[in-house]
Amino acid sequence: MPKSMAAPVKSPAKGELARAAGGRDITVGFVDQLLRQPHDPILQARGFDLAVYDDLLRDDQVHSTFQQRRLAVVSREWQGEPASSSRADKRAAEFLKEQLQELRFDDLTDKMLYGMFYGWAVAECIWARDGAQVVAEDIKVRRRDRFRWDRDGALRLILPGRPEGEVMPPAKFWTFSAGGSTDDEPYGLGLGHFLYWPVFFKRHDIKFWLVFLEKFGTPTVVGTHPSGASEKEIDTLLRAASAAATDAAITIPEGMALELMEATRGGSATHETMLDAMNEAIAKIVLSQTMTTDDGSSLSQALVHETVRDEVVKADADLVCFSFTRQVATWLTAWNFPGAATPTVWRRMESEPDLKELAERDELLARVGWVPSQKRMGEVYGDGYERASQNSAPESRITPGGMPGPQEDERQPAALAERDGRDSIDELADQLADDDWEPLMAPVVEQLERLIGDEDDLAAIRARVPELVGRIDMNRLAERLARGRFAARLAGDADAPIDG
């Protein structure tokens, strides 16, 4: 069992902060100078209170779109590849794969992706010893508002009564930031910053929409009383007006009246239009498009929008994987495999190919004589396939490319069987080409090649060609040609239409 390692936390030396403050007690102003402040104006106005962004995640459109963005990353398979083919690099890669499986890397990635929403993420690495190796016993994603960066770039843990925090040790926390325009912004600028106002307007729009619907669903009751009515009479009329909204029958004093005042409005603007506009704005902020969450106008446009979303998702995957490789994977490799290069962690974001389209393409290539290799078959279609042959599949016809063709019905005559687009002349030409012509032509070809290699004068070569051709056994050549001519004539007769 791994033995947990207690990572020491170095606290500031006694009196260090007091000396930095000129011997005075630490004040809020000094803490603000010691710690970096976020550039996000919304967080600045709220004293670094991330609860304002926590509340945004309760919105239905924010939850749906951000969930789509996160799951599009974690649904892809992760890979751990060695930096080279050396033995040490391969061992380091295998070790890292085992660590990722133990750490439930998909769940860890999903939590770290909230750093895209808030602007940064912090995860604590809990190291342990397993024999001679240092392993990651666990990696826990922590609340980011518990940590701050100081002016020197060190990460500090904020503790009760210690607003300046304590400096965290190196190689202890996995962090990254997103959305910042410079490296001087360790807090980044997350999606929450851009979603704040669309969600704000959307919620107020819904609130006023409900009031609007209430006005139309239940008109306001208006009571009319004589000008000289007493306070008691007015109070009686008011109670009657209130009861009119719920009771089936009421009574009012003589001389008073009740009537309904219905809400009226004009123009084409509606609360629903505002709601749709804000939902579209939220989808654009989170996914950079709208048609994977809302209705689109056409399939082609939806495919374009999906491509845009996939680019955003791939960038998220690259950021998380790169930061993990740069930090956690680098630390583990340096401790356990000194001298080995850090393995690369990444996710395969490309969509799986359409096997039907690939099969149709291979079939077209087979018709012109090209077939995939066994290695290519395994890469594209997987294992479990063997190349068909005439002996293993006598009921199938093999095309020139080596792909199995349509099966012929053996109960029908060959002349009536379905053809694959090739006539008898094509098949006859293939048969003649397969005949063994080498013994007949090899001596002449060898002498002609030797002549071309030894002789530089083209005229001399041309003069000797008739002599070399004359050495061909004409009797055997005539016999071959006659046999082919006879076979072609029979083939032509077999294909000729039958009169009568």
C-alpha cells in the first residue's frame, strides 16, 4: 500500500510580514499590496466573492451549454504517449497511464474544466510512496477562492485570521488559468465574467414577464365610491375588491361599483423575444455558436456551428492536458525516471470515421486495382477480418482489386448470371496476361537490356533490335497467339445474342 507523504508547508518567518509592513500590524492595505488582485471588474466590485459566479450556474441555459462543453471533452478517450521510443521513455509513459487510471482522469478533468468558467483552477496533489516510487495517491480539485497569488507569483492558501495566507510548497498544486490577455493575470478571465449581464437581464425579464402574465390572466379590480364616502365605506369597498379576485360572489354597498381593468399594450416587442435573445447570447459565450442548443435554420448551418463548438472543446482539452503534462506528469517523471523525457497526455478529439463511407471508397479503389493492406484494414475496420480468396470463398467472385464481388446464383447458366461490368474480352485479356510468357521472351529481353547498358550509340542499338527479335521462337509464339485467337472467338460466340 502506498505510504502517504506529508508535504511540509513553509510559513513566513516570524516577524517577516511585520518587517515588510514597517513594524506595524498587517493592515488590509498591506495585504492588498502583498497579494495580486484580479483584473475582473465584477470580482473587484464584490471583494473577490466568487459566489456571484456560483449563482450563474443555476441558470438553465448556462448549465446546459457549459455541461455540453465539459462533456464533449471528457467523452473523448485520453492517451498517454512516450516522448520517444527509448526504453526509459516507454517505462515512464506506462507508469503515467497507470497513474491516470487510478486517478479517474475523466472525473478529474471535468472538475478542472470549471476553471474555464471562473478563470482559474487549483488542484492539490497528494503524494505517497509505493515502494521506491513516488505516486499520486489522489488529486483533489479545491475551491479556488481559498487561494491567492502574491506579487512574486507564489500560490498562497488563505486561512482564518491570516488574510495574507501561507505560501504553498512547490510541486504540490496543479493550476492553470484561462481567458487572460497576458501572463500577468494568474486569475484569468472566465466565462462567468461574460455571462453575468446576460443572465442578469434574463432573470429580470422573466420576473417582469410573470407580472405581465398575471395582469393579463387576472385583471385588476377597480372600485368606485361616491366622493363623500367615509373611511369605513372606502375600507369596505377595498375588502370587496380584494375578495372579487377569489370569491365567486360578493356584495358591495349601494352607490359603489366594481369594474375590471385589463392590461393593454402595443408594439411588437415581447418578453419572449428578450428571453430568446439572452439565451442566444449565453450559448454564444459558452459554445461560440447557438445551433447545437437551439433550433437551426438548416442542416448545413448546424454542421458549421457544430464545427465551431468542436474547436472550442478541443482548445479546452489541450489546455487541461498541457497543464497536466507540464506540471503533474513532469514531476512524477523527474522523481521516478531521472533522465527520461516527460510523456505527453492528450485526448483524441477527432470524430470516428464513417465506416460506410470508407467501405464505399475502398470498393471504388478496388475496381481500379487498389486494395487496402492488412495493416490498413486493422487500423480502419478493426481486427477479425481476413482477405477472401477463391479457395476460401468459392461462392464469391473476386474482382480484379481483390475485393469480393456479388455472389452468382449457381442455379442459373453462366451467360445469364449477373455481371460486374466486365465482358468476356476483358476476362480473356486477363487470362492471356497471366500465361507464362517469361520462357519465351526472357532471352531476348536480357540481351536487349545488356545491349542498352553497353552501347551508347542509339543508331547502333536500333540496328541490332531486328536481330534480337529474330531469335524469338516464332513457332511457340504463333501457337500462343492462335490459342488466344481461338479462345476470343469462342468467347465472342458465347456472348452473341440468340436469334429466334
